[in-house]
Amino acid sequence: MNNIILLLLVALTAAAQQPRSDASANPVAGDPNAIENGKKTYVGSCAGCHGATGEGGRGPNLRDGRLIRRSSDAQMFTTIQKGIAGTEMPGTNLPDPRIWELVAFVRGLGSPAAFVPHPGDPSKGEQVYAKNGCANCHTISGRGGVLGPDLSTIGGTRSYEYLREAILKPGDRIAAGFQKIAVRTKDGRAIDGVVKNYSNYDIQMVDRTGKLYIFQTPELSSVNITVTTWMPQDYAQRISREELTDLLAFLSRQSTHRRGSR
């Protein structure tokens, strides 16, 4: 009986020490300004271990949605504030409001863009999308090209930081099935597009119009597969910071989980 009472006291004590639900909610969750402030704090204090965009390094990958989803805002707050004993994760003397801003930013690193509010005007972003010819290569809601990935649900599957990186540094992470290819057949045809599959025996590719070709290796006189994409590499110079913010707002809304995604 004494053992049972002791276990009950331990359980009650542990429960009392857990953050209450009303105290565990991030007061600045979803606030674009708070998220931007949290990003600045992250770059100055956390990027050295967790990577400039949360990709990991000495510290864990914060873009792994599973890691972030397993932690409540209150748990993330405590981890940042007190650190983790026995690891390289230190505590911090940051005031509570700045820690909450940091939590809001880190939460967004591992969450699909559609579920985290961000600055920017989606309608203006759609204009940026059109002006820069993005539809020549990408499809949204069945309209567009095939040289790049379909973006119809991109906001529901990729984080905001992932989208930003894909626009500014498209060559760093090439989606499977969209690597650039140019072939010349032995009967004199020159065809370029994206490679879908290839081996020592055959090549499957799609040209600019979306036509699928399947070539046996002996049919080709030359094959050039490059570690790049059709995506322009100069968007960092081509579009302004405001246009980038609006474009990201537009892409973030492309999700089956949100109404009015266009």
C-alpha cells in the first residue's frame, strides 16, 4: 500500500510540474513579425549548430517535421531556455518574449508553409509568378509546363524555408525526375527536356512540350545529363525582396488543406 501511495505522489508531482495548457500556448504563434524577429535571433544564436536554414550540423536537423511535431511549444521553450544537460545544447538568458519568437520561427522550419502564417500578398505573388514565366515549367491546378515539379500542393508539403531556398538556390536540391538532359539521336534529332529514368540500356525523358520519349541506348549518338535544372539561377538578382516575399506567400497557399489556395 505504501508503495502505491508513493507512486501516486510521484505521478501527481510530475503532473503538477508540467506546463498548464493555457500557459503552454505560444502568445506570438503565427505572428509574421514575431517569426521574422525569431529568425534574426536564430541566425545570430542558433545557426552555428543547427545550420543556416535548420538543415542540421552539430545540432539536430530542425527541418525534420517529425522532430518538431513531437514537441509542444512549451517543451521547445523550456529546451531553448534551459538547454539539454549532457549535450552541446546550452541554455540562454534571452527574455521570454524573444524565446517565444524563436519558438514561432523554429516551429515553421518543420511545418508545411500552408500551416504557418507568413508576410506577403498572395495576389501580388501570383503576378510575380506569371511575370517571371514560372508557368512555363511548373503546373498549378492543371495549368502550366512540365519541366519543373507540379506546385499545386507545394504549400501543404514543403516548409516556407524550403520554398525560399528552392527559388534562390535551385541547383542545390534537384527534385527527382527533373534533371536537365539533352540527347541527339542517330537519325539527327536533337531533343532536350528532363530525364525521368535512365540506365545503361535505355533512357526515359520528357521534352519541353510534355511528350514522353523512351530511347534504347543504341538509338542515341550523344547523351548529356547535367546536374542542374531548367530553373533560372538568378532569381536572387532578378526579383526584389518584396516580390520574393509575395511570391512565397502565393506558393505557401498552394495546398489542398486550405480553401482559396489560388
